[in-house]
Amino acid sequence: MYEPTAPIGVFDSGLGGASVLREALRLLPDENYIYYGDNANAPYGDRPENEITELTLHCVHELLEMGCKAILVACNTATANCIDIIRTDLNVPVVSVEPAIRPACQQPGKGKVLMMATLATTRLERYLALQQRMPEPDRVVNIPCPGIVERIEAGRLGDADFDDLFDAFLAPYDGLEVDGIVLGCTHYVFIPGAFQRAAARHLTGPCLLFDGNEGTIHQLARVLEEHGMRNPHGSAAVEFHTSGDPAHYRPLFENLLSRP
């Protein structure tokens, strides 16, 4: 049993989990955090399922060895692929992100809900089962978005930096009425303007953006309370680790974490 003052481990395949950590720092400022990004192996979205599982387990065990009291899996692809295996394998509480299709589907209207995510997330059984639990599963349109993660990891964050990718993704849906767009990868939270710009060019309807980060941190808070693990003395300290080159990725991570 870890002490309440121990840090929370935050894992992502790369830097996208910084968007979840940013929400944790806002809502749980009395905790301390250790972030681990598997940048050397990112992105996970195009990898086979067994590779995603193997890489994820290695990374969360790295965080355990650093003394983390709980693990926050801030990667939609890892969650959809192997969250049950992670929870069985670890002896600490595990909380994970989940695509926000439920609140998006609760949005009133007759339009579609676009679930934009990595290829792996949109085809994995756990996510597809979540989709089927929606009141109108056919309202959800799954759109794999290869290439976005790589550009964000390279530090490209401008609204126009993704025009060519979005033009390819959304061309088949030109003129479609859309009530909501689910940002189904934690990286995507850093480029809302790019999604809004693409929606204005290709889609109709309100096209409201949804992500699951705030709900994930509320769940983390509940789990910490249930296990008597809330830290009364933390200071929102963040320790950064990566499987890649720290000199390259640390500045990118700090930039993302400080974005409004």
C-alpha cells in the first residue's frame, strides 16, 4: 500500500497525455505527478494489438518502480486495447481515459456524431462495445485520423497545419450535418482550432467538440478518495520521463502543458 503523499503516474504513448495531466493539475492541485511518454515508440495507433499491450505494460511498470500510488492511463489507444489487462496486472488503482461519445450523443439534434481517433481505437472491441451502448449507435461515425499525432509530437500546433489531413478525412462527408465531434485521442485536445477550421470547411451543424479529460480526472478523484489516497500536502509537482530523447521532448511537453 502506497502512502497518500506518493505521486500519481500518468502514462501516454507520447505527449498527448499532457492534455489530461493539465486537467489534473487544475482539478487536483494537491497531488504530485510523474509523467511517462513512450515517445520512442509513438504513435501506438498503427501498431498491432499485441505490441500495444506489451509496450503499455512495460511503461506502467516503469511508473510503478518510480513509486506511483495510482496509474492514470492517458492514452485512448492503450485504454481500448488493454485496460483490463493493466488493471489485472497492477496492484494499484488504475484510471483511464475514454472517448466522450456518451456526452456527445446526449447532445440534442438530428445530426451525426463524429468519433475522430487513431485507427487502433476505432477498430478495437472495447470501443466498439461502448459505441453499441449508445442510444443510437448508428448516429456515431468513426473516422480514423492517421498522421495527426505525428505532427503534434513534432510541435506543429497551428490551426492550418492539418488542413491536408482533415481534407482527406472529411471529404467523404462534405455537407454532413454534425452535432458533435469527439476528440478520441488525447493529442487532439491541443488543436481544437484545427478541428473547428476543418468542420467549417466540410460540415454543417453545430459541430461541438467533446473530450473526456475532465470526466477522467473526476473519476481519478473518486478513486483516490475510495482508497484513502488523497494527498493533503502535494504541490502539483510534475516529473517528466520519456523513452525518447529528453532534450528533444521535454521542451515540447512543457509547451503543451502550459498551453491555455
